[in-house]
Amino acid sequence: MKINQLVMLVFLVQGAGAIFYTVFLASYALALPSNEVLHHLPVFKIPISIFGALFILSTIVLLILSFIIKPEKQA
């Protein structure tokens, strides 16, 4: 793999993590005046589940790739 491809893969993983964190934080912040947490509602539960699983899976894939593949040097 070329270094540019690895950089793009890392950015995709970071993007999935940022979306997960934003939705998860919003489920707490939007209910702030009360003690209620909104992550049980489908509008938050579905994106948290999807992007959380995507983030964990892509992090594991990147970790495995970091041990298996050595990046090619650019000319």
C-alpha cells in the first residue's frame, strides 16, 4: 500500500470515530436540563450502533494492517 492510501484509510477511521462521538455526545447534551439520557431513542441508537461498530471494526482492521503491511516509499 502506498502512504497516501494509508493516510486516507486513517482519515476514514477518524471520521467514523468523530461522527460516533458527536452523536453520542448529542444524546447527552440535548437532554441537559434533566437527568435523562437520550441514547435509547431510535434517532440516536441507530447511528450510535452503526458508527460505533464501523469505528471499532475499522480500528481493528487498521491495527492488523499496521503489523502486516509495510508502506511503500514514494519516489
